[in-house]
Amino acid sequence: MTLIDVAIIGGGASGTTTAFHLASKSKKVCILEKNIFSPEKICGGGMSAAVQNWFPFKLLPIVHEVITNVEFSWCNTDKVVAELSGSSPFWIVKREKLDSFLLDQALNSGCNLLTTFNVVDVKKKSNVWHITALDGRQIESRAVVIADGSQSPWPKTFNLGPNQQKFASTFSGRIKRRGNLGNETARFEFGLVKNGFAWAFPLNNEVNIGMGTFLDNNNSLPVNEILKSFLPDLGFDPSEVIGHEKKLRIWNGHCKLNGEGILLVGDAASLCDPFLAEGLRPALMSGFEAAKSLIYWLDGEVNCLDAYTKTMQINWGNSMAWGKRISQVFYRFPKVGYQLGVKRPTAPKRIAQILSGEMSYEDIAKRVIKRLLFQN
């Protein structure tokens, strides 16, 4: 059996990003995907245009809509609109197109792909990882990247990720027409979902619809009830939505994301934003940073992968620590939060800057603290 450099479990956005950057540096890489890629992969699909910085090829050709305005509402009323800057807008993509596009880039760079490879065992023997599929196929590699999403069992197996995993209850759906959602406009609704929010992101002549609850996620979302309240304001009937519910692993404290020759990326690493549920930007960021750390390690320039965990803490985790605090306060007192937070003259712009990648939660928290000190 041929020993490869890196086996990547999962062929989503984070796994394919990691694969592309490794393969483009002539590393022997194989993506292990348990499914045959489906024609549709419904999720919010929103990401900052700043993700372009992590790729040498243009992503804009697969972007379905460039968002320049973000509309906020409370129970479909009391609306506030914020404009995004032209330098760093918010992009909406179809996940199936993004994943397929990134996979093609990885394959064209020399990465291999094995589908219907349902991983049931991952073990390390004599510095070699042995990954076994349900059907008995086996891959041997020098390193492993765990990229198989929120339901991945492997972080717990290898004592990586948060000590206590936290999940948001979410629903994602798609409607095959535009309704009355404005051009280049995304909608966030904060009053209809307990401990969370609903959203509508446009895709040319379609719309991605979703909702999530972030504090009390023991029970299922009352999806139909929320859709009946939310969708008519957008010009839709709930019967038009095709979607599904799932548990989404979100950021829950600084934690170790690497072991000896093993890394977590994307949702498997619990990187999803605990306030606005942004998952694509950290998925692509982690794929880029994971590949960079692995290249140094494979080339013998470093003797461990700890730099990956440290980099993700600085570039993402520090902001998410503040995002978690904001989430815990806002969603416990959402009406007060909406009135004193979102409706504050500068607040919508700040949230828009978070979405566009121009600001972090840490930046916002420091501004608030500075303002309070100045007032006192």
C-alpha cells in the first residue's frame, strides 16, 4: 500500500480547501468522502468577500449574489437597513457549487478522491495513520485532517476540540423564486426565533431560508410555526420551502485543534460563529491555515503542528470569545438587545462589518468599553 502525505476525511469546503493548498505544493493528498456528491447542499451560503485572500483563483464566478445591504427586523417590523462597504461585501453562494468548484481545483492540482469511503476506524501505528472504510478499504498516510462536519465522531476520539461541545439547532431551506426580497439585500429577523434568529439570503432567482437557536438547543425548532410568520413578509408561502433541520457545532471556548499528525478543520473543529452562525469563512480559513502548517511539518521545517491551533486562536478564536459573550447576553434579552443594540445608529453598520470581515467582535467590544469609560 502506497503511503501518502495527508488523508482528508470529508470533501466539504474546509476539506477541499486544505486539499487544494497541499496538492498545489506537490503533496500527496487524498480526500475520503463518504457520500457521492449530491446536486443540492442547502445551507445559508453567506461568506465574506475577504475569503478571496486565501485563494490564488477567483471565487466571484461562482458567487450568486453580492450583498450590499443588510436588513434587520423584529417580528417583521421595526426594520433597519445597513449598507456594506464596496471594498468587502458579503457573498452568497450555493454550497454545492462552492464545494464542487473547490474540489475541482484540488483535483486539478493533483489531489485524489475516494467516494463512498465511510470511515469507521482511524489509528496511528509507528507514525503512520491507518484509515479504514466500512467496506474494508484502507488508506495509510503521514497526517490526517478531520473535515467531516458537525457530526464528526473523531474530535472526541482524539481529545481535540472543545471540552464541552455546543450545538445550535438549525433549519436550512431553499425557495425556487425570488419573492420580494430586495436586490443585493440579505434579511435577518430577530424576533420570531427564541434564542436565535431567522435569515433570508438571495441567490439570483432563488432564496436560501434558514433559522437557528443558540442557547436552548435541547428541543427542536418550531420550524413550521416560524416559517408561517416569517415567509409571508418576503412574499412566500411556507409550502414552497424545501429544507432540513440539523445540529450545528459552534465555537465554545479556546481548545486544541491539533495532535501529532492530526488536525481539525471547519465544523468538525467547532469554529462556527456562536452569534451569527457564520461557518464558511472559518471553514475556508482553517483549511488554508491547516495546509500551511502541514506543509511546514511535512517538509521538516517544524516538528509539531501546534502553530495551527495558535494561529486559529489569534485569527478567529479571540473574536469568537467576544461573540459568545455577546450571544449569551443578546439572545437572553433579545428585545432589549434589538432596541439598544441593532437599532443603535452605528450598530447595523458594525454587524454588517462583522459579516463583511472588516471588523471582529473583539473590535466592537473594545469600542463599547471605550465609549462607556469615556461617558463616565
